[in-house]
Amino acid sequence: MKSEEGLLAIADTRITSGMEASTAKKISVHEVPGGAMFIASSGLRSVRDKTLTYFEEETAARGTEMKRLYQAANVLAEQIRRVRKEDGEWLDQSGLTFDIHCILGGQLEEDAAHRLYHIYPEGNWVEVGSGTPYIIIGESSYGKALLDRVWRHDRPLLEALTSGLLSFDATRISAADVDPPVDVVLYRSGAFQMHEQRFDAGALRPLSIYWNNAMTEAAARAEPIVAKMFARLEAAPRSGRSDIPGAA
């Protein structure tokens, strides 16, 4: 999520493989001379691990050459294409799709402000602007509606955390492969350092309970607004079969 104040990223830690589930990090923090960045990813774990291994190797070798974050995005894209070239055919033979999406955020030495990028499996990327100031990868459909309604680029980072965790909670309720704990990374513009914290189910539960109660109460308060429409619905002409037992 992108704010005028900085960046906030949230990633769950649940990994599923068939009937098995495990916990592993899906977000990593990387420091280079004069800057800091994070990478969050979704897709095949093997592709992600190999890509990040190559990326770390390349940034160590070319760290002083990278002055702006788009250059790091290009390096990450190169490694995705490298892994596709090495492993894509073998994955296809196993019936697996080469799948990795990455979110790259941070600020390097010559960046005037913090930046946020979405890198696709093909290695192309887009920068996130103020119009739609967030990206969701992985299980994206469940939490998107909430962020579309409430999140704006000019809102503070505290609100980003609130909105982001509520979006995660909506996803957790509906998706079996998303679950706590979650890793959260915070970046304030111009700081050139990241803050990272893990929150377990116990830490998230009070917010989940509050939000569930708030939505239940809001739905009940909406009934008077819907009552007139319900009355019109009941008064509408009947349609359908009339020869069914009990039908008038």
C-alpha cells in the first residue's frame, strides 16, 4: 500500500501443497548502499526462492550501481526471466505453471520519493501511482473491495495498517490458503530503512472481532433503508408455475 507518508506491506505466512500446510515468509527486506527495499511474492515457492537467491547475488554484485528503485525492479525482472529459462520447461512437463508475482517497494539513493512496483511472471513491471495506491497479489479478490472503498493515497500509514489488516481478515475468512501469522513491513519516505514486525492470530483477533460486530450492526441498521424495496418486491406480480402443490 502506498501513502504520501510511505509504504506498508502485509503478507501472510501460510504455504499449502496439496493437503499439507506450513508456515514460511513471503516478504523479505533488502538493504543496499544508500537505500532499502522489500519484496513480497506469490506463486510457486520454488520459483520464488530461486529468484530471490539470484536477486540477492546480483544486488550484492551491483549494489553500488543501483541508485533508483526502478533499476532494482529491472534486476528482479531479469532474475525472473532467468529462472523461467532454466526451469520453465521442466515445470511444464510436471503440469505446473511458471507462476510468480512480486511487489517491490522502497527508496534508493537518487529516488526523490518512495516507489512501489508490481513485477509480473513475464518480467515486465508497472509502477503503482496515486490513482490506485495498492497492489494485491495471490488471493486478490476477497480483500480488494474494502481497499477500493476506503484506501486513498493521502491517508496516513496508521490508516493503511488498519485498512490492510481488515482486507487481510476478509481474505482469511473466505480463502482456505490464507492464515496468520502475518508479516508487516513499514517504510517512511526518506528514512532509507525498513521496520518489520510479525503479528500472530492472538494479536489480530481483537480487530477481527470488532470488525465482525461492526459489520453485523451496520447490516441491521441498513434494514430500514431496504424495507421499502422489500415491500415493493413482495408486492410485485407473481411469476413461475402455478401447478405446484401449495402454489396459488
